[in-house]
Amino acid sequence: MYLHISIDRQLLELRNGDAILRSYPISSASKGVGCQADSYRTPVGRFRIAEKIGADVAWGTVFQSRKPIGLWHTNHVTSDDLITSRILRLDGLEPTNANTYDRCIYIHGTNHESRIGEPCSHGCIRMRNDDVIDLFDIVPNDIEIIIESPNKLGGKIIFFDCDSTLSSIEGIDELARFCGPAIFREVEDLTNAAMNGKVPIHEVFPRRMDIIKPDKTACDAVAQMYIETIVPGVEETLKKLRESGWMIVIISGGFTNVIRPLADHLGIEHVEAVPIFFDTAGQYRGYGINYPTTRNGGKPEIIREWKQALLPSATVMVGDGMSDCETISEVDYFIGFGGVIAREKVKNTASIFVTSFQEILRHMTHF
């Protein structure tokens, strides 16, 4: 016997040779497939069940760090991604997925049973609680699992820069403003030099962070500023894009902690940006120095990962800076945005250049 999981069909089957003994709908990752650590993607290839956890617990038991901490009931509605009822912990059997055990990739029950059948997890394989209990009782430890890579084309993805695109501010500059006028001007000049392509991003990024060292209070304040300075037309445009079947992703050289509230306000699930770290007192402790958008070439690298993960049928990038222009080779359509700052190099590089979000919609009609 072995388990076969189809990402395309969102289906887990217990097989014995060619015979299908059981079949269950599942949910894999909303970000598609991938074996990188911290990618929030479902790994593919050959695996085994390394651990079975929760044999004697009640239906709906909630696990945290694989320990039971309470019960979930169907009338308890929460957006949290709960791990419930049973855990089957996977171990990768191939070099590409050998980190699966350390990534804590499970087959598990979920509090989001209504979404089973669509990709919506954070990397694990979600099952209905009744189904995962049934599977748990049937399969032994070490049973082999094959997670099949997707083959069919996925949906359409549109990537948006954040600063001076979705919002009219440059978040890093606003963080610098908390440090006084002189530092603000210094950081603003560095930001403009990077966005205009005059200085490499990998040189500018650490220099700005060494100068500012933003704490959590400053980050929270700038997060609110992002929401207060949303560019006119953004919300209407995003609504119509969703209605036309587009997945929306923010891809930014800004900071995840600061952009996340804006993304939540706009209903955008996925943010690709640089993490900032704080100590327990909220003081600056560093940032993700190896995150792709801290260097030139980072945005196309991230888009390549999305394309490999989801096999989208169409990709578009919208942004105002030269780091956005770098994505031209990776997307079907690059739209330069000049509604906040019209950068001449972007205008000359982009196949389409717009100054309002209403214009973006007009150019998307042929997809």
C-alpha cells in the first residue's frame, strides 16, 4: 500500500498497486508547491510517514507543537489555521525534499473543512476531521507517500509593488522620518538612488537599516500610514481583478511587518517582503538580510518561484521602480506605474506606462 496525493485534483488516495482503496479530498498550499524552507508551499516527490500523533484524542482536538491544547467545535469560527484531530508527520525521501520533517509538514485535520478541495493551506495537507481519523487508523508508520507535482495550468497572478504604487508613501523613508529631518533626507536620497537604478539595492538596503534601526512603535505607525495613503482607485481595481479571476500578490522591498496591515485591509493574502525582527521590548534586532528583495534581481527570483509553484496561465507586474522593471523577463506584461512618482527610466522601459489604477484595468481586458 501507498498514498498518492494529486495537487491538480486536490485528492489523496490510498492505493494497493493499481487499486484505489480509499479516496479523500484534501487542501494543499495556496502558494502552490515547493520544497524551500519557510516557503509555505507543499513539497512534492516521495515521502514516508515518520510519526503518527493523536491516536487516543477526541475528534476536534487542537494541537500546538504536536501537543493537544484543547478542542475545536464546528460552531467555533476563527480565521486561525488550526491543526486538529490527528497528525501524520511527513519525512522526505529525496534530496530536494529532505527538509520536509524539519519544515513540520503534516497531513492533519482542520477547522476549515468548508474549504477542503481548494488549495488554501500553509504548506501541509489538510483533511476533513472524519477523513484524517479514518486514514490514521488504516495506514502504518513508514507507509510511502507520493505527492505528484501539478501539470495543469493554474490561474492568473498579478504582482503589485507596494510603496509609491498601492500606497503613496515610501515606507522606509517614513521610518527614517522618525529619526529626524537630517536622517530622513539622507535615507530618502538613498531610496531614490536605488529606485532610479543609480545605486545597487544590495548596497542601499543595509546602509539605510544601519542608519534607521526602526523599532516596533515606528513600524506600527508607518503601517497605519500605508492604509491612510492608499492610492485612489486601488480598492476598486483590486475588486474587479478578483472578479476576473486574478490572484493578487504584493512583492516589495519594504517590510512584511509594516505592509501586512495594508494587505489585510485590501484583502490580499500573500505578501513577499522583508521581515524585521524585534526583541521582547520592541527594539530593532535586525532584518532578513538574505531575503531576495534586499538585492537587485530579487523580484524576478520570487516571481520565478511563484511560476514554478502554481504554473499560472498569465502573469503581470505593476510597479514604479527599476527593481520592478527587472521582472520584465519573468512576466507576460509589465505595467510601469507613475501615479505617485513618474520615473523616466521606468517610463522608457515599461511596455505600458500608466498614471492611474483605472488605466490598469483598461489594459487587462485582453487576458
